[in-house]
Amino acid sequence: MAEYLLEMKGIVKQFDGVRALDGIDLKIKAGECVGLCGENGAGKSTLMKILSGVYPHGTWDGEIQWDGKPLQAASVRDTEAAGIVIIHQELMLVPQLSVAENIFMGHELTLRGGRMNYPAMYRRAEELMRELHMPDINVALPVMQYGGGHQQLVEIAKALNKQARLLILDEPSSSLTSSEIAVLLEIIKSLKAKGVACVYISHKLDEVAAVCDTISVIRDGKHIATTPMQALTVDQIITQMVGREITTMYPARDHEIGEVVFEARHVTCLDVDNPKRKRVDDVSFSVRRGEILGIAGLVGAGRTELVSAVFGAYPGRHEVEVLMQGRVVDTSSPLKSIRLGLCMVPEDRKQHGIVPDLNVGHNITLTVLQNFSQHSRIDGDRELNTIEQQIGLLRLKTASPFLPITGLSGGNQQKAVLAKMLLAQPKVLILDEPTRGVDVGAKAEIYKLIAELARQGVAIIMVSSELAEVLGVSDRVLVIGEGKLRGDFVNQNLTQEIILAAAINQSEQYLAAAAAL
């Protein structure tokens, strides 16, 4: 029996002559969890797409040994047959199909004559839900009835149903709550105990440290180090990833806060699928010039619905009155909002942030094309100059501005969306989960950019699920719970415990904590 379940040797992958991977090695034993770490664009997802057969044998150089034998997969079906299963960062579910149908997609259980054996599939799906500590999920309902965190766990159930010997998890916790993350890490530990190997890719290094036995770091497509986790600290992993020490993650809050420049009054949003339910219930708030307003709350609290309604992007019925610099304005569509100087970087960049058919550069200039037009024609040279400036400003990793934006890593796509909105010269900038799927080095750069924008007088509204991020960046914090405004705190001696107490409406604890501020 081979010592290693998997050995990847000298893996090289090129795109348009540019080496995305330059001689990467990776080894994994049965029952071992390897943390694959690196900045956005380092090559992590590319390496895993090679391993999982997304990029078939022959489109890359090097060698893969699986259980001591050469693996030359022509497709994902070949790698899954071998026992290698990948859970992608972007969910691969069909929303209209049931939970059970998604779990068994491509591996359906059938009766004689080819009819689906739904009772058997439901029983197995329910077993998997119990394993994942979600016994209350109705596996016969469409998966779109459940939130992003539950859908992520359905993806994991789908992988477990394929009897994986090696499970690749690419940013598996990006849409999970803290309690769901704890369940996920326990699941991985139990899989390891059963001999299942795992590759865990995450920018949340506390998770990596909690569950991984070995850390492999790649930077700019090259292997940097492979080290036992017990010999590392999180700070040392960061240094290996970015090639330098990051001494302070959050910049000093040294910007001046001026007069009120933005108000949203009586924001109410009805659920898209159930209009009798209010997702946001009569919330009002204001933001001052140069202020960074953090919006915190549990998943499903109504934070994204609130800012989407303000920006004119909420798809359901809603009511909102918006004032900018004391004047009532029309923000009934994103275009109207952008023209007023109210811009937004959305939570779901894949659905609402990028135009997948356009290249990187054209995505960046999409909101300000009129700036480059001359007699109904675009001045391509001036547009390209602006694109290159934005790429440099945000350290966006792309071989060329003419590459399809879908070829970038998730974090670099996020930077492109941010660049697009910055070109519109916002007076008020809404950032909904601005660092989701972004590496620690890029996070620090985004935090510095937010602070610089505040110094320039831009009012910032930042929604984040990471309470440390909210506390590290914000001047003031709104807490949303079940669609209602549960707290409005100046960020002085504010703690995660106070925010959580307000979010879950622990009235006595919340009032005592608020009184102590």
C-alpha cells in the first residue's frame, strides 16, 4: 500500500502563455487534512481543478499518483469514480430541485424500468442530514427554500454521498454561521477518523489551524512551504502567504466625521416568496460624511435586504425614503442611485457584481462608460489607461485586462467590482460583505482603502458577518435582528458579546451592556 493516498508532482498550468502554476508538489495521506493556503490568485483553485478533473489530463504538465498508481482523469466523472470529490466555492446546486434530488444528482437510485426510487433517496438524504446535524430539513422541498448556510451543508452531503476518499473543500464556510462552521469542523474531524483525506482551502486561518494537520502554502503559482500545523502560528502562515509580515490588520480610525449626508427612513421589505413576512421592518438610520457605519446581525437578519432596498436593488415589494444632504432623492433603481453618488458592492458578486461575458477591464469601466465616449464612440486608449490605474490601485492580479473576468479568482473578481464602483466617485459607498472570499493580505489592503475613502469624506456603510471586522473598521455599529433595528452603538469599548446580545434580543443583557458604554 502506498504511503501517500495522493501525490501531485511538478504540476505546471499555463493560461495564454502565463504560468498560473509553476512546478507545484502536494502530498496527502489517508485521514490527513491539508490546509492549502495562499493569496487570491496564488493558484489554489487552479491546482484543485486539475486534481478534480475540471482541467483534464493533457491540459497541464506534471504527474498525479493516486493510491500509488498514475491518475490521468479526462473529466470530473473520472476523479469522482476514483473517490476524489470537490466542493466548489460557488454552490453547484439546482435551486428548483429538492434537497434529495440535488444530493443524488448524477447518482440517482432507480427502480426497475428506470423510475426514480424516491423513498430510498429520501431515507439516505435524511441520514446525511442527521450526520450534518440538520435533522429538521425537509429533503423533499426545493433547495431554494433554504438559506445559503443550509445550501452549503447540502453540498457537503452531496459529496459524502459519493463515498469520497479525498474531499476538497474550497472556501466551505464563506456563507456559514459560527455554529454551522463548528458543525462543519466536527464533520471534517469525524471524516479524518474514518480515513478520509481532506484538502481545506480557506482564508479564515483560525479554521485552518483548528482542523488541519499540515499546511501547504503557495504564492504566485510556486510552492513556498509545507509544514506541520503544530509547528506554525497563524501569523507565520500569513507571512508565508504574503511574503511579508502584516503588523496591523485594521488601520487607525483617524478620519474626521462631519455632517449627516445620507438618511434612510422607514425601510420596509416584504419577503419575495412570502409577502406576508417582513424581511426588514421599519428601519431608519443615517450616516455622516467620513463615517464608517458597520451593520451587524445574524445570517438572515435582513442586513442585505436593507441595503439592497436603499440602493434600489431589492427584487421584492419594499418602501424606503432616502435623503442625501437633506434632500429627498429617487433611488428606485441602481442606475439612479449611482448617478446620485450612492454606490454599492453587492454580497453575491457572481450574480450581481460581475458581467461574466465581459473581460476584466470592461467590467471595471461599466458604470462610467460615458466618461470615455466621444461622438458615440469609446476612446479605447483613455479607457485602458483608467483600467490599468485601477488594477494597480487595488493590486488586482490578472495577466491582462482583456482576460475574461470569470478566469480570475473570487477575491480578484471582488476587487474588480470594487474598482468599478470607485470609478463612479461615490459620496456614499455601501459594501456588503466586502472581504468574503478574500485573503488576509487583500483584506488588509481593503481595510486601508476603506479608511482612506473615509478620510476623503466618503460615507461608508459596511455589512459584514465577521464581528471582528465590524469592530476593527467601524466608527458606529447598527445591529439588525429579525428585520428590526436592535441597536445603534458608537464603537467605543464595544464588544462582540454586546453585538450578539443585541442581535438575539437578550433584552436585559443588551440594556445592561448598552448602559455601560
